[in-house]
Amino acid sequence: MKRAAEIRSRRVRARAVLMGVKLSQIAEILDVSVQTIYNWLASEKLPDSTEQQLSQVLGVKREWLNCQSLSGVGEGLDEILA
């Protein structure tokens, strides 16, 4: 897994834990399969529409999701990822 994808995967999983949801629930909200979520997490770059949808569901900025920013998601998450 490439570095950006690895970071994104860790961020999405940590955010899901903080929100108290499973990746399967995120997949259901986005009307995609769990495998699609895993594929997105392994992808080096997400399509813009996917990035937008996922950031909205997780309540984070797109820049944070695509690894361009370390902040912008609320207290506690950055410490988990450090």
C-alpha cells in the first residue's frame, strides 16, 4: 500500500472508531459494498466525488482525508494517529 493510501486508511478507520461506526455502516450510508470501501482505502488517489462523499459522512475536511492536512477533524483524532 502506498504511503498516502496507508495514511488515509488509518485516518478513516480511526475516525470511524471515534464516531462509533463500522466500515460496513459507512458503506451502507454511501450505498456501496464494503469491498468498495476497502478499495478506496487502498487507492493512492480517490476520485473527487468519492472524496467528497466520504469526507461528508466522516465529518472531515477533504484535505484531511486526502492527506494534505493534519488538522480539521476535532479533538482527539490527531492524537490517536500520532
